[in-house]
Amino acid sequence: MAFIDISGASGASYRFRRWPDGTGHLPIAGNFVVVLEEAFPVEIVVIGMTNDLSQARAAPMAKGEARVYTRLNVARATREAEHADLVARWPKARVVAEKG
């Protein structure tokens, strides 16, 4: 799957794009999730935000078919609000947050 839509606690839906294996990512700010695609429904194991998405693969991964999906959000306020909404909806996921 190239894209995945994940809902937050508010009911808003956020679209993330799969980061292809073996490729780099632009060093741009945004949100990311790590999901186990083999689970049904898809299991979200990491929810993160960073100022440099090229470093998102360094986030702790889970066992299994873990995939990284990213969402570009240059505006800090938007990035933080979406991150908080997702964390509130998915409390079992590991949280990775870079402030600033």
C-alpha cells in the first residue's frame, strides 16, 4: 500500500505515504508512523514527529513487517497538533517526538 489513512481521536483522518525500503527521505519536518501491515486491522506501533524525516528510520521498530509512513508538515503547530491527536487515539503505540 502506497498510502495509509489513520484517524486521530478527534475523528480527523491523516494521510501518510509509505517510505520505500532502501531509499532516502528529504530532510524535511513532518510526522511519521510505523505500522505492521500484516496485522488486520493494521497495527500502529510507533507515532512520531521530527524536524528531519530522513532520520525517522532510526525510530525503534517492531518485529515483523514494520513499514514507515511519513506525512510532510512543515508548520510546527500543525505537526504538534496532528501528533497529539494521533497519540490520543492510539495509546498503545510508542511515541517518538522531537520538540521544536
